[in-house]
Amino acid sequence: MQQNLASMIDSSRASGAKVLLLGMQLPPNYGVRYTKAFAEVYSNLADEKKIPLVPFFLDGVGGHPDLMQADGIHPAAGAQDKLLENVWPTLKPLL
């Protein structure tokens, strides 16, 4: 996964795009070791590539059924304000 993300970052930069990395987290049922390693991929890449990071894009959204679609994985339309709140402080300086 880390190599794929690194490749996308490099390709985006090569095209002249500014990159903002939106981190994700796994639910705890995947186990402490795996969820920690998964989350560290994002922080490690942000450090390595010197790019800004939103550590958890779904902060305040994930785990709230009223803000999630029926699949429990994807945010619903009602989550958009919170997602913007999560991203905007880090995105605005790039614009």
C-alpha cells in the first residue's frame, strides 16, 4: 500500500499538482498491531514526501451511523460539513 501511495504522490507532483494526504484508520477489530501499522503509513509518507497530512479524514464522522451510508464505510451527504471542517485548515494554504 505504501508503495502505491508513494507512486501516486510522485505522479501527482510530476504533473504539477500540490498534494494533500488524507489519512484513514481501520476499525479496532483489525487488531492493535495492524491498525497502528496502517495508520503509520500515512504519517510516514507525509514525513518522507514532505507533504501536509490530515491524519484521519473521517474524524468525527466514522462511527456515527447518522453520518454514514448504509454500508457503514462511506460518509453520507450529511457528513460533508464535518469532512470540510477536517480538511479545510490543511487544504486552504495549498490553494
